[in-house]
Amino acid sequence: MKGCLVWILAEQFGGKVQDISFELLARGKSLAVAKGARLCAVILSSALPDEELRKLVEHGADCVLAMESELLNQFNIEPHAAAMLEAIEKYSPHIIIAGATSSGRTLMPYVAMKSYSGLTADCTILEIEPETGLLLQTRPAIGGNIMATIKTPGRLPQMATVRPRSTRSCKRIEGRSGDIIRHSFKTEKVTSNTRVVDFIPAEDEVSLQDAEKVVIIGRGIKKVENLEMIRDLCDVLGAALGATREVVDRGWLSYPHQVGLSGKTINPELCVSIGVSGAIQQLAGMQTSKKIIAINKDPDAQIFNTADFGIVGDLFEVVPMLIERIKKGALTW
Amino acid sequence: MRIFVLIKQTPETRSMKMDEKTGTVTRNGVDNIVNPLDLYAVEVALQLKDKVSGETVAISMGPPAAESALREVVSMGIEKVFLVCDKTFAGSDTWATSYTLGNAIQRIGKFDLIICGERAIDGDTGQVGPETAAYLGVPVVAYVNKVHEVTGNEIKVSRLVENGEEIVSVKMPALLTVVKETAEPRLPTLDGKIHARDVEVIKLSAADLNIDPKKVGLEGSPTRVVKISKPQITRKCEMHKTGNKKPVSDAVESLVNFLNRMESVSE
């Protein structure tokens, strides 16, 4: 663990290292290089096989610190926080980057409070300030209207979360070498007041935040019956379906589909917005998508200012025609 | 059952405007509202109270004007309200806010459950709930989308996770953060509104709390905003109008070409 000042919090589910871990390693790598430090992936779980932990090394970790206990198999806040705090106390990292996931967003604030240090949520840019070696954490603020750059001077560890899918994973290098340290976490002193009693997998075909392609619909689709056409488009594109708050508030789609300030933030390769006006709070949920296509009948709709490709027209003409072209094999991918 | 709800007064972000020259946000003429996501927490608290009986208390930290936010939740049915307010609290980040709120909660007394909204629409961090739980040394379950049942000192809830839902049994006292799905916030009643006008908003200042003055406000905050900048708009939109002799099929053909030019998706 010598020189491992930069940590990322890897995640596992059902004994498998999750993709967010590899994305975080990409973030961590550039910080570690800038600091001239080694990169450590810390993982909290029951004992995982070597080949699973080696994936973290092959994706860029110089060192893997596995805090192991049966109590850490599922996410329960008290044992997870205790294990993380023990790891921090033992090895004194300067920086910890975690995923803005359901567990990361629960654990990291808990740890931040207990260690009296700062945590910045949903950072889009992470850099090292050359003069001080401090972590510069940049995030959208006030509905994405401004970007705020935040520092945690004088306190350690400096902590930040980044949204899943906001970073490309490091390429896997087979046979890459690194240390794996297994640390048996003694749980005698920790009681968990929470207990996971059941898990219900999502019915949705694709998780919105993991999807490479997303179709977002707004009020412009007019009525719930028109969803069928949109679902057809999602099928032919292989896209997940998202919606603005207006659509969810009308009960046309459930809340897990909501994209925007009060819903999910997505970061897909392709975002096709249909009948979406492009109000600030909508854009906040999708404006970092790699490519944005907008279909809207209003030429002055704000969405066109944030799009790469726009069609001003009637979505009820455009969408069926597009579906048909794709069905006939118009796409080369 | 004693249920505390943490609420925040926020500017109505929808009506906020950018000052194009300075890149800052003008709050002039912007209305203050109860953070919309906190209303779901209020509703969950009221429903629990109806089911198992008890007392509901709302606590807010903010400027004197935040009193109106507390009155609003009284009009929905919350019984007791506290405003944690002091000039020295200004500029608190999530750590200092949670430290102060946690302290105020200890001062207010015993609770079985604290319920928070998922996050505030202005700060947008979602950190104050879990941080307050950490300060108080109670468990937290975040992203709760269903409250199932209360049996004795246990509450069973569902929380949203990346690939589904986890059903979690929690020993109280505990803190939950709830998402929109949990409940549909009720509207204020006329009686409620009348009551809200006269209800006492109990104020807690720094002097009322057992806090370390070095740990509150800007000075006590571990984080510092060092720079504010405008997000860069780098997109240039390839626009295709339809109608007026411009057939939809042409635009769709261009769209197909655009999709085919996207390398990363085709990888």
C-alpha cells in the first residue's frame, strides 16, 4: 500500500466487480499520475476470488485493498462505514473517488461526517492543482446553470463522487501486475441495524443509466397511447426509455424513467429527445450525453441549443418514418 | 412514534435566470419554495403518523425567511416546527449543515424516525440526510421508494438500487431519504392554513445548541468553492426544418446518415 494516496471505491454485486469500478479507475489513474502516487482500489465485500480482484489490477489499480467480511456482502450502512473508516485510518489516503451510486451516495457522506472531511457530489471534472497537489472538484451547480470548482483544503481524505457512465473505463491489460491485500474486517464491534431481506430485480429491459442509447420523451408526445410508437423506436435503436418530469407527472411513465434535475442524470453515447422543450432542469439530466438529437415542432425550442442534430417537424411523422427506415436496415451499426 | 422531517427552503430553480455577462445566477424576483422533493418526505411522515399514531416535527436550517417553508408544511398537517437559524451558520457546506442539524435534533429530543427528501433542487447533493444520520450515529437507508410496515421498533422499506429494489428491515431510530415514488404529497387544507398562520415556529440559534463554533458556517466547512464558471456550450446543431416543400423524408434521411456517422455507438 506504499504510496497509494489515490483511492477509488470499487463496487461488487453478487460477487462480481461492477463496471463503475473500472470507470473510477480511469478517473483515479489520471489523478494518481498527476500526484506521482499509486492508485488503490478499495472493495468492501465478502471474500472474492483472486481472479475477480485481479480485474481491478488489469483495469489500472496498482493495489487492491479488499476489506472482507460476510457482513459486507450486501450493502448495510453501519458495517460498510466501519470498514471504510478502518481502511482510511490504517492507510491514510489523500483522495477517495466513489461512484454516485445508491450505495456510494449513502456510504460516502456517512464516512465524510465521521472523518470530518469534505465530499463533493457528482463531479464532472477532477484535477490536481499543480501548486498544492489538492483535488479540484468541478460540478454543475444550480440546475446546471453554472459550474462550481470546489477544494477541500487542510482536510483528508478529499472525497468526491462521479456519476456512473460519465467516464470511459480504462482498457483492460491482461497480466498487468499489482498487489492484492486482503484485510479481514473484524465485525465484533459493529452491529448492523439494517438487514436486506429481499431483492427484486428491475423489470425494465435496460437500466436507463447504463444504457448506451436513450430516447427521452417530453410532453410533445401528447398522450399515453403514443408511447407504443416510442417503444418501437427504442426497440429498433436498442435504446432505453426516459422521460421528462411532465410525462412522469401525468402518469404516462413511472418515476424510474424520469431524467432531469429531479430525476436521473444520464450520460449515454446517444440521446434522442422527442417532444422535449429543453428547459434547464430537463437539460441538467442529459446535457453531457455524447451526441444529442432533438425532434421538436417548435423551431425556437431551447433543446436545439444543446443538440448536435435537430429536426424541426411533427414527431408523429418523423418517428414512424425513422422506425421504418431502420427496420429496413438503414443503419450500418 | 416520533417522526422528524428535515426540510429546506430553496429558490424556485425553474424561474432562475443566468446573468450572461457575469455567469452568475440572479435570484432577484425568484420565489422561495419548500424544496419539492421534501414534500414527499412530509407526506410519508404524515401517512406513518396516521397509521401508527405519534407526533410529526419538521426542522429546517436557513435564514429567518425559511419560517414560511415551515408554516407551509404545518398547513399540510405537520404539528411542530423548528427553525435552526443563526448568522454564524451562513455559508455552511453539507458537513457543517449536517453537524448543525444533527446538534439541533439532539436538542429537540428523542425520535424514532427522521425522513428527508432525496436531495434539494438547488444544492443537488443528497448528502445532508446520510451525513446527519452519521452525526447522530443512526443507520440510514437512502432512495426509499416504498414504506411497507412498522412492527415494534422495526420499519420495513424498499430502496431503489441500480438493478432493482432491495427490501430492507431497519431498526429504529433511523433516518430515511425518500424518492418521489413513495407518496403523493397532499395539498394544504383550509384548516391547516389557518393553523399554520398562528403556529409557533420555535427558533434555535447557535446559543441554544451545544456546538463548536469552529465547526459551523463557512469556517467550519471542509469544502470551499474556489471558482464559478459558465458551462461551455460546444455543440453546434445541424438543423433540418421540414414543411414548406422540405419533405420529412429528407430530414429523416439526414438523421439516418448522422446516426451512421457516429463511430462510438457502432463499436
